[in-house]
Amino acid sequence: MSADQPLTSLPTTKVARAARFARTGLNVGANYVKHYAKRAVGAESSMEDLHTANAAELYGALSEMKGSVLKVAQMLAMEKNMLPTAYSDQFAQAQYQTPPLSGPLVTKAFRDAFGKSPFQVFDEFEPAARQAASIGQVHFARKDGRDLAVKVQYPGVAASIKSDINLVKPIALRVMGLNETQVRPYLEEVEARLIEETDYALELRRGQEIAARCAHLAYLQFPRYYPELSSPRILTMDWLPGQHLKEFLATGPSQAVRNQLGQALWDFYQFQLNELRQVHADPHPGNFLMRDEDGGTLGVLDFGCVKEVPADVYHQFTTLLAPETFVDEARLQALLTEANVLRDSDPAPMQALYLRTLRASLELVGRPFRQPVFDFGDPAYMAALYALGDDLMADPELRQQREPRGSAHFIYLNRTYVGLFALLTELGAEVATEGKQHILHS
């Protein structure tokens, strides 16, 4: 199904979604059988071909099912070294566009929420979605002279999260080579955040609160939300001007504009982490709008995924990135033990392996935090990050130690900064990474 072909139905019950995914599971299994059968008779069939076929099969099912399964695909697309390239490339489509719901399904959502059609709620309403993603789709509307963005949640998404995770789990564990016991705390963390993302009342409140507390930061723009035009499954806010990253870069913005936008991004995330102790944890390109007004202005969208950072996790995260940590082996070992990355029961060779690996990783990941100005425009930095991931995945000793470790809270913190670094690199921005944030002058 193409990304612009509307869905006229959506599997919403557990039985319907299980049946749809079971069909996918059978097809994936058939691909494995074909692969090994070809190899058995000497025919050419590479693992890359197998991954490509399975990735296309999985993405087709996830696009049709939408909801939490598609959201997880979107997350995995940001983790370049988590999955084979064929999967991450295919799943990256979820960051921008997936098949939208048809007009009748959108109208039904409004009647369920307000007892009215969208054409009765708004002065103008575009029945065709401008954007369609994993949890919901966005329509353009007008009311009382205001341009509005109206986010409509797909039916059945909230109710299906737990069952969806159970559906996806066997295939995901097989692809990543893990077992359920090892990943249970991490799946519970993902499940909790996904449930929050389906609560539009929570997103509205968080969007208002974070916008108010970040109002002093320069060159940021947040939408105003409209509670009277919103419901638990419909969210109405201002339609912000601007373009997504790739479209904006195609206009040829100056280095000064790109630097100012990068600085706004950096300041926004550092203020959230260090002052608010929470972060907008979905930093993919579809959630930011860029324009060159005032030398570069950044619109921030979608507060559905906000990670609250407990005090002890904040301490661990920031201390692990501090320059004095990775040069002091005893300090690093103590912190990694506190974070449950190292365990007292680990044999000495395993402890040495983790220490050696984490020291190299922290030196590279923490580099922007240890320089007064950092040039994300140098593609060598992200290339080095991805190369490190490739090296770690290829290390035979580490491949035997695939058990995930560390606080489950780090899933979304890591995701946040991987996404932020990728945005800044694609933007080609040079940012001041130390000191106070740039603020608006009265």
C-alpha cells in the first residue's frame, strides 16, 4: 500500500490485529525457508536479500496496523546499529509518512468525540490528512480566522498497545537475538511511554507547561493548544509555519541560519534536561519546523512522548558524560555498577570488556559536552558514532554478551540524544555547548 493511499479500514480488535500480524509472521517464516532452501541447493541468497524481503513485509503490516507497532518501528529507525540496515531504512519511512485514514473514519472519530462532524466543529476542515504517522494523523482546519492543526488518533490504538507488543515481541526478539526475560524491564518502559502517547489530554497539558517554561529561550516557537476543540483522542493546536528539515535544507539556508537553529535545538534540550528534568523524547525530523525568519526560528511539535528524568538517573547520565569520569577507571566502574551495567557477579574478563567498551563509547558520545563549541557540520563525528556501533556489533566478545544492561530510563534518554545529534549533524550546525542558554531579550 502506498503512503498516500487512504486506509478505509483499520484492524482494531485484538483478534483482527493478531490475524494481520500472524499473516506477516507466516510470510516472514516463508522467507526464511526460501532463503535456506536456495542455499541448500547452491543457489545465491544473501542475508541482505532475506532482510530486505522481511523488512518490506514487516513495514507493510505495521503501516496497515499503525499504533504502537509502527511507533516502535519509528524508534528503531533512529537506532542505526540496533537492526540490520534493510530494517532501519524501511522503518525510517514511519518518521514522515504512512497511509492515512479515509474521510469517513475521520468523521466517525469526531462524532464519537463531539457528537458532530469536523465540518460542524470547524469553519473549514480538510478531510485529507496533511501528515499521517504512527499514532495519529494531522489535518488542516480553520476557526475564527486561526489556522489550526488537528491531530486525530487512529481508532483502537490505546486499547491495543499491550497486545501489539506481545504480537511483535517474538519476531523482534528473533531479529535482535535476545530472550524475553532479558528485555522485560525495557519493554515495560517502552509500553509505559506508548500508553502516555495515546493520552492527548496529557500531551495537551505537557505541551502547555513546557512551552510556558521554555518561553524565555530564543528562536523557539510552540503551538497554542485549544482544550475546547480537543478530546482524549483529538488534539487541536495552532498550525505553525515552517518546513521539515529536508525541505528546509533544500532552500539553501545560510550557515548563520543553520547555526542559530542548531543553537535553539541544543538550548532547548539542555534546558529541559538540566532544569525541567524532563525531555521531549521524540526528536525525529517530523517534529520540528524550520524557517529563516529572525535569522532562524524553530517550531517544536508533538509533546506526546516526554521522558521524566528521576534525580538518580539524571545524576548517572550527566556524570557518565563528565570529562573526569572516563579517565578515572575506578570512578567509571563505580558509576557503571550503580547503573546496573556492571554486576559484582561478572567475571573479571567481562568487567574489563565492558569497561573498555564503555570508556570508548563515552569519550565519543560525550565529546560535544566537553567542548565550548562543537561543529556538528563535520560529518566525521556521526560517521565515527555509527562506526563505533558497527565495531561493537562486530566484536565477537560483545556479540556473546547481548544481554541488555543498565537502567531502563536510559532507553529514552539515549534515543533523545541520538536523535538530537543526528538532527544537528544533518543541519550542519555549529553550536556553543557550554554556558547558559541563549534567551530572549526584552
